[in-house]
Amino acid sequence: MTDVCVVGVSVYFLDVETRCPLKFGQETLTSVTCCRVRMTVRDRHGRLADGWGETPLSVQWAWPSNQSYASRHRAMRQYALQIGELWARNKCYGHPIELGYDFLENVRHQSLGECSASADGADITYLAAMVCASSFDIALHDAYSNLHGLDVYHTYTKEFMSRDLAAFLTPLENSPIDFHGQFPGDYLAKEPLKTIPVWHLVGGLDRITTEDEGGDALLDDGYPTTLAHWIGADGLRCLKVKLRGNDGEWDYHRLVRVAETAFPLGVKWLSADFNCTVDEPGYVNEILDRLRDSEPDVFAHILYVEQPFPYDLEEFPIDVRSLSARKPLFLDESADDWQSVRLGRSLGWSGVCLKTCKSQTGSLLSLCWAKAHGMPIMVQDLTNPMLAQIPHLRLASYANTIMGVESNAMQFYPRASLPEAAIHPGMYRRSRGLLNLESLGTTGFGYRADEIVRTLPKPAGEFVA
């Protein structure tokens, strides 16, 4: 048997300051705490192995609220520690997808009262809870494959899993799709990409050129300071443009302004990201129709539109077919799990953006469900620094996305990842519009963690089975 159980968990909090602000909808990020987890597993023969996982606890993205940032941040840290304790108390054996699924679907839901994370009386959102739980799930996958001496993506087959996809996923009603006898590996690329086209994030506060008025003073820290500089330095071909979602004129002109600068410099594709700030499809339809009629070149090069509407699809079940008829429309914040993807498809969403911050297990199951139902895939960033970057890129390399991967930690806190970049330079430095994964190790996620010279803080929590 290849099953494992968890016997130890250590939780570390690493605080990172941004070099420039990153605007998320109505809020702005200037710092982030990364939750790094070391998990120890044991098989039935007594063999032990460690694995690592890391996720930025991006409060503004995962828990938009009028509650104070400090209270939400404190609640997410506390929730992560409670998740660590729950994992150490979990005595079950299994494959990481089996254990991860059971934990996320059963143990965590049953323990929400026990894990009473809140911010000034406001309960933690489901998305924020998923972000807190993801580091542990990623570490479990890493530890399992390290124990077996295999790359993590070689363990998602019937040789290692006791349950097929039918145990986790339900197809649409009256669908001919049958998940019996299928496993995640059946939906992944047979040959992963070694180089990946990379998307750059154009934040709502970013300067396009040095001639732009307003905003903060230009930085002088050795990194590019404007979009034009970034395009030239990194050979960018794909830009994700953050928009306001409550000012149609600003959003329209922002897309046009970005295109006017970027297209002559070699950029080929744009995406429009409204970050859940739009109330109804007409707002986005009007912008797209105006671009189609007045700026057809800009319209033609918008590859997809990302998550304009509130992320809780059950509370806001907006029919989006009029928008997805104009441009592919991708779930992001709403894609908490495969059930959310199923609901999104019924409302007319075209595709789904995967994020490892929602767990490796959840991302793989959402990928399988979406692909089985003909939904295209993107892999999007949570401004992943340090170890968090590697599982993120690994997923993109196997997912057969519509166009590469988003990666922007090098824009907002490049120095945070210097120890990891010394071992994996191609994964932390964009060149010719690409990221390079050729430095990966042979087991787990390929971190080569023993070679990375990073001094960790004292664990915020240590839990033993």
C-alpha cells in the first residue's frame, strides 16, 4: 500500500512588504503574510518523509470587507494554526487527494464552530478559509511524493489512488460524462511545459509610462517602474489589466491606454480583470461593445474577461450568457471548488481560473470537472513569492491552459524570493515573455528545499499526532 497519514505539522509565518502597492478592487495590498507549512507523513511500514507548502494569506483578495485589515489578518493567521492542529489530529491513511478531499469537505466543515476565526464579529469567508487550508494540502502532496521518490504529478493515477474521480465529482445531470475509472492524471498534459508564457499584472495604480501624471514617486530600486519598462525588460507578450468595475469611462480608457503603449512594444494579448466589483453584465457588455466599435484592435486582442461579479454565486446567481457571448468569461474568486465551477457553468461562465491557494487537491478536481465539461482553463497568480511560486507554475505546466500562466511576485516583492531564485532562476525571472522550469528537482514539487538557504522564523505552531 502507498497510503500515508500525517504525523507532524509545523506552521511558519513569513511577512513580506511590497515594493509598490497592489490594488484589489476596493482595497490596496502593501504587505502580506505567507503561511509556510512543513508536514511529516508516515506510511504503513513506518517510513517518514517531510513536505512543504506555502500560500500568501492575501486578506484583501480572499476576504473583502469593511472590517479592519488587522482583524481579518489576525483571524486568518489564527485559523491557519487551527487547521494545523486539526491535520495533526487526523489519523486517517490515504492518498493526498483522498485525504485532502475528506479534510476539506468533512473535517473542516464540521469544525467551523471549533475554528471560530472571525474579524470583529464577521465570520471568515469560505474563500479565506480555503486560502488558510491550502498550504497544508500542498505540503501533504509534496511529502507523499517525496516519500515515494516521485514527482508529485506522477502520483495522480490508479497505481497510487484507491478512489477514482467518481468518488469526488458528479457530472452535470443528463450528461454522458462518466468519471468511473478515471483519475486526475487522465486530464493532465502527458508532457509538461518546460517554458511557459507569462502574464504581467497591470495594477490600477501602475504607471504606464514615465510621462503619466499623479501616483507615487517613481521608485529607484533597480527594477522597472512603468509598464513600458517592464515590457522591454521582460519581453512581455501578455498583460492582465486590473479595472475598477464602478467607473466605465475609466475602465474603457485604461484598456485603450494600456493597448496604445503595449501593442507597439510587442504585446499580443490582454485580459480584463474587474475583481468582483461589477453588479450586472450590462456594465462589461457596454465597455466591450464600445471597444468593438471604436477600438476593434483592442477588442480583438482581449483573450478573456475575468470575474467581474461578486464571488458568492449562490448569493448572486447572475446569468452571464450575454457577456460570455462577447468574450470568454472566466471564474476566479468564485471557483472555490468543483461544485462552484458546476454552478458557474450553469449560469453561462465559459472557463475557470485555477489557483493553488485554493489547495492542490481542489485545483486538480476543479480542473478535471471543467475539462470533462469542455471548459477552458487558466492558472492565475496570488502574487506568489518564495516556495509558493513553484506549485503554482507546476500546475500551469500540466494544465494545458489557454495561454501560459500569470506570475507577478517579481513585480511587487522581487527580493522576497532571492534565496529560492538562487536555485531556480528561471522561475523567478521572466525572460522573453517566458518562465523556465528546467531547474526542478526530481521528487515532490521539485523545490530542492535542502539547497535553498533561507532562515525561517520560529514556528508559530507545532503539532504532533
